Amino acid sequence: MASASKWVSAACVSARNLALGGSVASLSLLGKPRTLFEYATESLFLYKSLSGKRGIPEKFVFEVLPGDRQYDLAIANFQCEEGWMRRTGSYSTDLISLCQLCHVLNPRKIFEIGTLRGYTALHMAMNSTPDCRIFTLDLPKGSAQPAVRLRTTLMDDLHSQMEVGEYYFCGTPHAHNIQLLFGDSAAFDFSPYRGNIDLFFIDGAHSYDYVRSDTENALHCVRPGGVIAWHDFGRVGLNEVSKYILELSRKLAIYSVPGGSLAFAVL
């Protein structure tokens, strides 16, 4: 059960986003509170992107990592809340950019933190070579509140309690390329993966403490010339991804994709 302080913090952030991201047009959504909240947060997200106030350079993947001028992207056809094909386009931009990273890097090994139902693991497998191995780490399921070592956000707690059911890659030709790993990323032993990961995707817990811990582990795992990618940079919800990435960008060149929340760095 999430603590009362997390719910209070969530309410304050929601009120702030509605105040700053609302508009006269949004008043027509008063009868749909969830849609109104989505509208306000997406408006703030796009405002920061379009006004150049995100704090790091905006570049498409192909501007930083040149590759073939044309290739086929594979997109799975799932209607789901955890999927990235939504009514607003920023998540679709993130998904396309992640798939582009796979095509440009031609990775042999990918590590992901934050499996949920395996939506992104499947897409990374679909857009990589048949011999690519994908290791995806998530908290073990089956308990009401898995023990974690570091501080989490309210949304992290709610996601950890979700029923996963069948993973999206189950029954697909790509299932054998994906290896499920379970554990707290702050306590996980990354030593077998040090120096041999081509693409490391961070989309686990969204607190500052976890993003920093996951990134520090990724920096040890990614080979020279490989890429670390983070999801949810620039979003104005209940996460602290942006705070850590902005701090790290003083020491490492990090880019965010225009119109999306995927940030990435080439090591």
C-alpha cells in the first residue's frame, strides 16, 4: 500500500499540472477528469519541447547515429494501456525512436530495466537481428508490495502491483530471444553483463534514486560505442527522471527525441 505522503504529493502535482497545462478549450473536458488530466500533462510536455526548455539538445536518432537511409520498422498490433500507441503521439515517437536505435546499433545484447508486460522487449526483439539476446529485469510478481531497496514513486508502487498475465512476446517467434529476469534493480548482480551490452534501456522505477542507480549500473554494462536510453524524460507526472538526466548531461552528451520522452546517450 502506497504511503499517504505519496498520495498527497500526487495530488499536489496533479493540481499544478491542471493549473499550468489547462486552457479555455480544456474546460469542455470537465466531465472527463482523467482525459482532462492527460490533456494538461501532455500540453505541458509539448510546451517544454516546442519552446526548447527541456534542458538538453533535441535530436532524432538518425541525426546522432547515422545508418541506412531506409529500413523497415516492425510494430506490434496491440490495443493495451501499457502499449505506446496512444491517442497522443509522444509515446508513438518514443517507440519509433527505440526501434530506430535497434536498427542503427544492430545489437547483439540488449538489457532492459522495467519489463511490465514485455511490450518494449518485444519491439526491441522485432527490430533486431535474429541472434540478438534481450535481458529484461522487473520486480518479481505475486506479492502485494515487493520489497525494494530505494525510494519509489506512487506510480512505481501502483505498477508493481499490476497483474501481468501473459507477456506480449509469448507465442511469438521472438520469445526465445527474450530472457526474463526478476529482482530489485538496486540489488541485482550486473557483473555478468559488464562491458558487453550494446543497448541498455532504462524504464523501471521513476524516482531519482532508482534512475541514478540504474544509470550507474548501465554505465558499467554498456560497451564503448553502445547506447543508454531512458524513457519518460521531460514528462511532468510523478517521476524524477528529468532531474537526474539533466544533472548527468553536465558530464555526458545526452539527447532527447523531438516530440517524445526518449533520451539517449552514446558512450
